[in-house]
Amino acid sequence: MIKRRDFIKKTGMGALAVGSMVTGAEAFAAKPEFKWKMVTTWPKNFPVLGTNANYLAKTIEQMSGGRIRIKVYGANEFVPAFEAFDAVSRGTAQMGHGAAYYWKGKSEAAQFFTAIPFGMTAQEVNGWLYYGGGIALWEELYDRFNLIPTAAGNTGVQMAGWFRKEINSVDDLKGLKMRIPGLGGEVLKRAGGTPVSLPGGEIFTSLQSGAIDATEWVGPYNDMAFGLYKAAKNYYYPGWHEPGSTLETFINKDAFVQLPSDLQAIVKHACKDANMDMISEFTAKNNMALGTLVNKHKVVLKPLPDDVLKKLHGLSHTVVQEIIDRDSFSKKVYASYNGFQQQAMRWSEVSEYAFMRARLL
Amino acid sequence: MIKRRDFIKKTGMGALAVGSMVTGAEAFAAKPEFKWKMVTTWPKNFPVLGTNANYLAKTIEQMSGGRIRIKVYGANEFVPAFEAFDAVSRGTAQMGHGAAYYWKGKSEAAQFFTAIPFGMTAQEVNGWLYYGGGIALWEELYDRFNLIPTAAGNTGVQMAGWFRKEINSVDDLKGLKMRIPGLGGEVLKRAGGTPVSLPGGEIFTSLQSGAIDATEWVGPYNDMAFGLYKAAKNYYYPGWHEPGSTLETFINKDAFVQLPSDLQAIVKHACKDANMDMISEFTAKNNMALGTLVNKHKVVLKPLPDDVLKKLHGLSHTVVQEIIDRDSFSKKVYASYNGFQQQAMRWSEVSEYAFMRARLL
């Protein structure tokens, strides 16, 4: 996935054309009763992640008949990308759009609301969030910061990444210099690799020059736009480190309670709509991009070997265990998440998984 | 899945307590500008399918501040279950909630908007509907009937069903009397089986007495409520015949255009929210029910053998081919659906499928 520092150097993208939202807003006759700012961690109009934030703002405006007008800011347009959380917490902006693992400095538990290595898929995690107590725990955590969080998108299973050399065994991870943030990076380190941090703008040249051996990014659609296939031909799957990353909105609590109940309902349900919208868009665009990468750009698609996956799975448990041992709220969140996952895996094994296997026979 | 006739005998369920929607509506101070009727194909408050229709109506009311009030009717409360389509078409009700394959008598293409045997999963089909042209084709079809359709839920992969005897080979399908409606039933017939129609209320006793050898219904949660585990112990997966059935709303076009644009947006986005809500609820409740069925009721979970699945897969293509050969709009819809599926399968194979496989190692 995309790391904090990646966007610092990408502010230039803020100069791109203003999205369709503003045009849409101009069509409304009603005078806005609420003018909100939405600060995001994405470069303005960043494909899917940023454009879905625009979609969310537009949906809220349309459903409210223009009574709420939301101006979406790309990273660093109004506040620096990773000050979005604090800005909304103190009310400088009313709403934010990002990913909870960016805020692990506030609470280690936050990252569990984005993704856990070898954790749940998009469909499973939404079951947990909406019907398994997940959102209630998330609200409990963000309440400390005067924020109301909710899910507003999902990437689906990401890709394991781009590798200059083949990965044929656990030994090939040793000394591997890979750009991989967060919990996934921690897991790689335990496997003997060297996770490195790189701003987005430096990934391509670092991979091409051999300064790094590998990198992950998001999935075929975003990866193709980044041109990573020109720097490394081995494209490994599956994205064990981010099997269904939830994107979030967070709303300033004081701003939210000022809304009449119909507008509160509009804001919350628009986020659930956006959650469906993003995974649908990723599914459609990753499909197409994967075909282009394989057929046109001759990318070599490879599964990580089973023993490598087993090793990474075991180490993922170690990394999570250390977090829940030292942080009580993380322990509480993980108990809920993992309890749901154990049931969900059994059901997915006989439903989605068994069907997809049957279809390939 | 659930067949048309199943509900005819279940009208008695309409006497159950009125859902939370009415209570919610009473809380609104605003006088409704639009009083709509939503007719459904489900017994009132039928778990997940019917209660999600209530959820949809409540969401629309809350977001509109009570400007639209929608009274939800269970099957046969206002019009017979399977006259819902005609009732909304002529404006007797403004909105309907059901599944498109109930309307194959109007157009054979309709059933492709619910599910196709060995077709797409929930996540894939939503990619097609929202970002692959699916909804546009659906609108084109229903426009002939003065209706606007959209997706409003998904069951996820269903179960293959309950079988009194084991299915160990293709030969075991020969002469098998199974309650299985629609395209799945057609496929079973080609495999030498005998698909039978039974009202919902007769399924349990027919299975217990041996009048039928097998039945499918929905998934663990709905199947458990029906008590099917008491009549047959072999619970087979996966639901090859319904790998991600889309539930629908259909709206009378004249009623829809009378709404101001903000209420139009509310109705449409509420359906997309409900789509996310239903698959999340099914995921959570099927998880739990599967555990109860296996651990408490000692149900024997079994995968259909690979050669049986391959045979059914081949026959599914035959059944679909015959439909598209005789109906030009079905051909157009299937071309779009299948084009998307071919890409989606490749992506799912390296993402959701590969990850779920890795997690089980």
C-alpha cells in the first residue's frame, strides 16, 4: 500500500484539474447551510483512492440538495497529508479521507482498522465492520480524538509486489531490500529482509537502478499507472500483507452533531455507498490493467511459493502478538477481529473460495 | 435460491410484528411529500432478504428527513408476491424489491441480472454492474416496462444444498429428484436429474419423507432457520448455480421523475448502501450459522466432487447458449457479462482466490 512519505513529494499533483465535484455543486440552486472541508491523504484526484473521495463529496452534496457543500483538498493543499487527522480532530477541517494505519502514532490499534497481514478480505472485513462490532470499536478509539470514523472504501486484495529477482524460497527474502511499509514491512524484517521507506517519486528509479530489489504498491491499476513494470518484470501475488485494506472517513464530532438528523444520515450512508463504489471500481479497473500488463507489457505473473507464504504467515502472528501484548486497546480490537475471522474463514472456504476453485477446474 | 411458488403458502408470515421502519418513521416531524408503497417478493420480515428491504426504506426516510415515507409490504400483503413487477410497472406501487430472475417470463434476459451458474461472485458482479456497463443494460431492459432497476443486495455464494445421499460421481445426479429452481434446475435436468418445484412450506417434509432426494435454499443462515439439517445430513458446497445472486429494486419511472433531484439521488444511493449492507449481513450471519450447523447439529459439510462440478459447468454453458441463441437481448447482456467475467476471473485468481488459498496453507 501507499505510505505516508510517498505523498510529500507529490504535491505537484495538486495542480491537476479540479474534479467534477465543483462543477456538480454549481448546479445546485440551494444555498449551502454547511460548507465543509474534506482533507485527504491522497494527491488530488489520485486514481480511485482520491477520485473516490471526490465521489463521496459529490454524493453527499447531491443527496442533500446542496445543503452541505464539501470542498475536497488533495494532500498538502490545505494541510500536510499526514496532518489530516489532527486538522479534523481540532476542527480546522470537518472531514478527512485516508487510511487508519497512517495514525498508528496516535494509537497502535488504528492500523488494525485498515488491514492485517493474512487477515480478512474486503467482503469479510465489511461483515465485521457493519455486523461484527468493528465500527463500534473504531468509534470508541477515535472518540478520544473528537472524531467519528467509518469505512469509505476498500482496495480488495493487493499484489505482493514487483521483484527484480525471483523468490523461490524463504532464503531469497534474506537481505531483500524492499519498499514495504507498516505491518508488512515488520514481517519482512523478521524474515531477514530490509524494509525501506521511499517517497513515491523515488520508487521507480530506485527499483530500476537496483537500489532496492523489490517494491509493493497497490494493485494492477495503480501499479501500471506508476510504470513499475518497466523496472522489474516479476509481479508476485497475492498481497498477503494487505488482503483487503479499508479506506476511511473521519468526521469532526462537533461538526457532525451540528447537522440535522437527515444530513447526519446522508453523510453516514454516503460513506457506505462509497465503500461499495470503491471496491467495484478497483475490481473493474484491476481486471483490465492486469490484462494489459500481461498481454501488452509481458509482465511475468508469479505466485509466492507456499513455504514463503507459510513463513510470512507465522511471522505475521508474531508481529501482531507483540502489538497486542503491549497495547490493551489493540488487544481488544484484535480479539474481536480475529474471532470474526476464524468464523469467516470457515465460511469463505466453502463459499467464495470453493466456488472460485470450482470455476477454474 | 428461493423460487416464486415458495412464498405463496407463506403468507402467514405477514402476521409477524411490524418492522422497525414504521417506528422510525413516526419519529420524523416533517410531513411526507411522497408516500410510496414498496412491494416485495419476500414474506414480511423474511431474514436478511426481507429485513434488508425494511432497512432500505428506513434509510431513504432518514436521509430524506421523512419527505419520502415508504411502506414496505411483504409478499401477498398488497399484491401477490409475483405480481410485484406488474404492480410497480403500472404504478399501483412506486417501488419493488425482489430478484430479477423472477421476471424471466417478461424477458429471458432478466435472469442474467440475478445470477448465472458458474458466473461471477458478489464482488465481481458489482464491478460489472457499477463499472462494467451492467446497470445500463439492466435499465435498458426494464425501461420497456416503465421501470428503473438497480442492485440492492447480494447473497454471496450460496450452498449447493442438502442431500439425503452422498454425491460421489456424475452418475449420482441421474434420477436425483431435487428442488432447485431456474437455470440451476435446467442444468440438473441436462445431467439426468429431475428438478422439482415445491412451495417453501413443503420442502422440509418432502425432504424428510424422501419424496425428494435433495434441495437447495440459500445459505447457512436461512437454511438453518428452515430446519433443513433435520431432514438431510449431507450439506454440499459450493453453490455453483448461484455464486453471487443480486437482489434488486425496481422503481416506477413516472414516480421517480416526480421526485426532486435530491430525493432521486437519495433513492439511488440508498440502494447502493443496501447492496453493501446485505452482503455484510449475510457474511456475518452465515459465518455463525455454519459454525452452529457443524458443531451443534453435526451437519456433514462436503464439497461436490471435481468431476461433478466440471460436468455441471459444461452443461451450464449449454443452457446459457440456448438462451442467447433464441433471445437477442439475452445475447447482448451475456456478451457484456461474460466479457467482464473472463477478465474478472483472471484477477480474482491472483487476488481473492490466491490470498484465501495462501491463508489456508
